[in-house]
Amino acid sequence: MKRIWSKGASILLMSAMVGGLLIGCTNTSGKDDSGEGKEGETSYKLKILHNWNGSSGSDNGMTPVEQVIKEKTGVTLEWEYTKGSETEKVNQIFATQNLPDIYTGPAWGGELDGIIKAAKEGQLVDISDKLSSYPNLMKSIAPENVPPALYEKAIDAYDGKKYLLLQNQPATNEDGMDWLYGFYVRKDIAEKLGVDPQSVKTKEDFYNFLKKIKDANLQENGQPVFPLGGFSNGWAVGIGNTMFYSGASYVDKGDGTVEHNFFTKGYEEYTLFYRKLIEEGLLDPETFTQTDPIAKEKINQGRIAILAAHYPAILDASKEYASAHPGSEFIPLGPLERADVEPDRPVDLAIQGNNVTAITKNCKGECVDAALKFLDFMASDEGFMLARYGVEGVHWEMKDGKPVAIQEWFDKFSTDSNMKLRKNEGISIGLESLTGLDRINSAAGGDIWADQDRVAAMENARKILRPNGIHVITAYNPGDVITKAPEWEMLKPSMDRMGDAWKEAVFAKSDEAALSIINELREQLRNTGYDQAMKFTNDNLKGKDIVTVQMPN
């Protein structure tokens, strides 16, 4: 999955840390740092790392939402936000021991591997003996509320101890979020070139459309328009992989076993296709190195014709430009072909919780109880709606048993293109990543702040990109099993090189050089135990339903 924005859709500020002046969890009798609180009341300051690249908080100190949290739990919050790779960040904090009290970050990939490793090394707090006092947290990691492979890999993997909480797993099917990953083109550019976006279906169609955009020599304010672009660090340009193989990390070999897609012919064709896009100037070469603000600046300058990401991130990033240039909104291409997949197959999506959350060893004694009290409150219905909607009676009110936005704030937020006003009120600052099971529809009555134009755009995209509906994946992911192989510790550094090797290959000077980079890493993988680890994986997956087809979500 991607990531959810912030993958998606897809935000930036890092808190400054000043040596020994900052202690993650401080117990202060009486007033806390804000000068508020009742005499004799115990107050705790909890330091939270929100490990999502580009996330950010308020510019104005404690927000109204955080003030309610303090009143309800006795906790004040100090935030740190990630700028750059989430995987690098999670590894960095444990390597340097510059730890927050509470960590929350992506529930997949290298980020998840890093936090699981920290749990096994004793870097996190075991909360198993305390969970019975916090029913909302217990519910969020009950076996029936966690995808089975994730439960085995991350939640119930420590001989009865519990270190990780899963956040934002859909409570019901109606709460599941399809982020509508895909390629989206500016409507005005498609019209100018006379191309129907829904006529672009094959990889050849896609390439020819990019070429047509390039040949048109489009410019904005004297600068060239890139045919294809993405957000920071290459997100999510590579989603074109589904045109070359089935999209899952492991593919069916046809003999009852699976192989990592990195070893397939389709992966080679995918790599060479993107190398061609770079070589011919069809893909912005800075996509893989640019920061989120730079990416969004290009979008707001009208310098990207086709964007790859999930739709909410694209709508947010392009809102300012589209408002100033009517008719320039991004609309979906395709749907594009999927290799080795029946045309009428529903789109396979791994809809699961966005975040795992843990208390680190930096938090000790009463600090742990304060953190659990805070997290349990956030996972309650009250905490859920506080994080998503703001303060009841200020930002919203209950009518006929459902939350309804107060018009004044709905109007303000509807023009809040960079979400700064919303963040200054305490909404979208990271608290939503700590709210337990996602109950946005089943318990919270739907998104009260949803812009109706945005809702209409999402529904239109859904009709185009999901003509056969979706299928929520519940099968076992081989990537979760291979990490238990005896060879994994030796193999993992080579596996972690795949993304970098692909980027090196697409910038290679020739197809031969690109394939050489891929083949060199393949050999390294085999030399560090890949074949043995895959035998272990296939042996342990016999008789189980396995993920071999997947679309990004």
C-alpha cells in the first residue's frame, strides 16, 4: 500500500530539539509549560514522532483540539515531524537513541520492519500487562480487527508480549478507503492535444501520449511542462509497474510457488520503459530527488501534465492552480492495462491500517500510563471525532445523532488550500493517526469537511478506474513470511537495495547498463541467501491463499 498521504495523499516541518533541555515525558506538579492547569494536578508532556514525510502541525502553539486533550487526559503534546525517508527516520532514532515517547508511522515496508526490529531489541515498552485497562486499544489489536499476516508479523510476534498498536484499520467495509492511485492528466492539456484520457489504455498508448505532450513544447511562465511527474523522492511515479507484471511484490510462477517480482522478465521491461522515459525527457528527472515543497511548487506552477499518485494528494496539491485556471483540474487516465490479470477482475487492494504506534523505552513509569491514557482516549469515539472534526460546539455540533459542520468553519476550511487554518485549530496535525479503528462512516457519520466538488471528482474517478469494483486482499503476503527465514538477517541488506538499484538502472546510459545493475543485485541476493529464504517462504505458504495480484493503495 502507499502510502497514505499525508501516502497520499501526500505537508513539512521538523521540531528543533535542544540537547538536555527537552525530556520526552516530564512530570510536573501543578501548572505545565503552558501556564495552565489546576493546582496539585499532575501534567505530562509527551513527545510524539509523526513519521510521515511532509506532515506538519500548527504555527500557533497549542491548538484548541490539543487543549481539549489536555483537559481530558492531563497530557500536553510536543510534536516532531519527518522530512525525508520514513524508513531512514525510524532507523535513525533507534541508532542515535534520540527517541520520542510515542512513535507512529506507516504500517508497511521498511518502516514497519524497523519498528518490529526495535520491539525485538527491547527498544519499545511491552504493554501486554496494561492493555486490559484500556479497552479501545485492546479492540484495535484484537485478532479479528487486524489483517492476519500483519497480526502474525507485527502484533503477536513477541511470545505473548505486545509492543505495537495498529491504527486506522477499517472497522467495517464501509470505512475502507480506496485512495484511487493512478495516473491523472490536466484536463486542459488533454483537450488541447485532442486526446481522450479514457482512450489511453495500453503501455504503448501511455508512452505515445507522453511523447505527444513533449512534442507540443508546452510552457508555463517560460518554463517547460514535464509530461510526467510525481511528488517527493519518486512517490508514486513507479505505479506503472502494473502494466508489466501483476503489481504484487511476489508473483505466481505457475508451479505452486512464488518468486519476487525483481527476478521476472516483466520487471526488466518495466525498468527499461522508465529508463526510456528519462532518456527522452518524458519524466521529470528531479522526481526521485526533489522535496515535497519543490514537487508541489511545480504542480502549482502548472509544470506537470500527468501526475502519478493517489487522487486526494493530487487534488490537494493542484487545488490552488486549478482555482486560478478553470478547466485545468487533474482527471484520471485509463484505466490502464494490468499485465497477467483478467480484464474484468476487480481491483485488488490491500486496505489496512495506515499506522503502527508504539511507546518507546524513553517513556518510563508513570509516563507509560499517561501515554496509554492519552492513546486510549484518542481511540474512543470522542477522541476519533475530536481529531477528525475539531472541538464539538466550536467547529461542529450534533444534529439528529450525527456530527454536522458549523457553517462558519466549513466556509473557512473550504478556502484553506494549504490546510494551515485547519492545522492551527488542531485538525490534520497527526492526531488522526492515533485514533484506533477507522470509523469515519460507521460511527462518525462521514467526513463533515468534505468539499462537494472534491467528492464529485473522487466519485467520477472511481467510476473510471474501478469499473469492476474492488477486492479487499485478506491473503498472506510472502513479504511477511520471508522475514522469518533463517537467512533473513543476511539477506535483508540486499533486499533493501532493490529500490535504489531500480533508480540507478533507470538513469543508466544504456539498456545493457540498466540490466547489468539489476542482474548484479540479483546475483548478490542469491549469494546472501535468497534461494534458501524463498524455499522457506514457499514451504510455509503451502495451502494458504497468497497475494500475487495487487494494485497500489
